[in-house]
Amino acid sequence: MSSSKASAVTPGPGLSRLLTVDDSFAGSQNFSADRARHLCGELEAGHIVFLPVPPVAISQEDRALLLGRKQTSSAYHKNIAYRPAEDRITGLDASEQAEADSLRRILREFSKRSVEFLTGFLAPYAGKWKLDYASYRPIEEEGRPARLHARNDLLHFDSFPTRPTNGARIFRFFVNLNPTKSRVWLTSETFEAFGPRFAHAGNLLEKAGGNQLTRGIRFLARTLHLPFSSRPPYDEFMRRCHNAMKEDAAFQENTLKNRWEFPPHSAWMVFTDCVSHAVLSGQYALEQTFQIPQAALVAPQKSPLALLEKIGGHPLTL
Ligand SMILES: O=C(O)CCC(=O)C(=O)O
Ligand SMILES: [Fe+2]
């Protein structure tokens, strides 16, 4: 990287690296087009961009409100999601409605500031992304009970069961709000290193793509502009891959891993569809998700969609 303000740690081929950018808080006027493109390329290849100083301001008052919630809301067990398109929050219990307005305001502002920052920082994506949900994550992740497929302490690539991306990529921006504790992640091999192996094993790609008949029906439906309500084969594959990874105890145990600690007040961003990741511990984080379409990528040929279509030899989107 040409900028003196970034450094990379290289843990090994096929594994995600960490790139530290320590002048991001200075404002997006600092980011040249070359630099933004370079960062997009690193992210798309499965690396983590780490910002020791978060570029998104959150006032002391709002921080206190978010951190104070846990003590006041004993019935609280879930993440809170914010849907920017509807300006709506979900995940609150009936007893928590009194806090709904201030939470919505805080998440709306976080979402807006994340977009403003990333518009300059990752300019190639600006305006082309689909703004997905933001979330507040107030629960301690260590020992958090969850169904196997919902466990985030097991390595996985992200796939949204209810929001298929149809080949667009899942990009996430996190801020650790915890005043004293790091958020701890594991990462392993990237999708490029590991996905194709997985696609071959267990005929996962075959199963996701359907047989020739389903492919034929899908083609016909598309040609005739008929609605065909199946999950796109790409999302079907990514979902199956996500589940299979979590079900595979030997993989979880034996795969090469790197451990990352994101300290209090730091931020990081990652394409979670190609960085195999697990969160081991940490409490109180904010997160904003974006779907980045193929057309906005700087290296679309390296996207999980392109890699899978090359292996499968047929389109995986609808
Ligand atoms: O909350 C985190 O740190 C990451 C959890 C995760 O893997 C996810 O939300 O998909
Ligand atoms: Fe995840």
C-alpha cells in the first residue's frame, strides 16, 4: 500500500490478513481514488481492514444509553436490527418500547454516518450498494446459547436465509462500543482458498443448482418474465455451505486459524461472504451491512459467485 498509514500482517497464503488504516478518522478528503480502489481489492480478496480509531462519531450520551440498556432490560436476549429503508427497528420486547425511539435515532445516525464515511473510504462502491440492515449487539458472545446453525462462534461464511443477494456480496462494517473489552474473532481460509474445495465435496454445488429440469424451468420463467419463487442457486449454495461448515466439527477443530482482537472503540470491515469468521467473545457492538452488486466490485472475477459459476459451468443467479 502506498500510503504510509497502513500496514498489513500476513498470516499465510489463503488466510485473511489484517490491514491497519490509522488515519481514517481524519475524513474522507484524505482518500485518493487509488487508495480506495486498493482497499476494495484487499477486502474483496478476503482481508480485514482495521481502523484503530473509529471514523464514525457516537456521542458519550448515546454510548451511555446503549451500554446502560442491559441492566434495565432483563428480558432482552436478541440483537436489535435497524432497517434503514423503513426507518424501523426490530428485536425489542414489549417492555422495551419506551426505549424504541432513542434506539431508532441512534441506529439511524450510525447507519447514516457509516454510509457517509464509506462513500469516501470505499468510493468504488458508493451509491451502487444496497443498504442492508444495521444492528446493535448488546449480548456477551462468549457462551451465548444458540441453535447450531445460528451459532456465531463457529467459523462460517455469511448467508442470509431471508434476504437472498442473488450474487451481490455481503459487506459489513463493525464498531466495538465496549469501553474495556476487545471483541475477539477467529478467521480461517478465504472463500477463494476454501469454497471451491467445499463446492466439490458432497456435490454441494449440484444440489444448490438443482437438476436440468429446474434449471430449464428457471430459464423459461426468466425469459417469459414469469415470477419463479425459488431461492437463487447462488444463495442456496451459500446457505448450504454456511450450514455444512457449522455442522463439521472436524473442520472447526482442525482448520488453520488466526485470532484477532478488536480493541475497545476500534472499527473493522470485511466481506463476510468470503472471510470465514467466528466471534469468540465481546459485548456491545454496532454493525452496518451493505450488499455490493457484482457491477461495483473491483475484482468481480474473484467473487464467490464468479468462482462458483466457473466451477459449475452455468449461471447461479436469477
Ligand atoms: O457479531 C460479530 O462480531 C460477528 C457475528 C457474525 O458472524 C454474524 O453476525 O454473522
Ligand atoms: Fe457471520
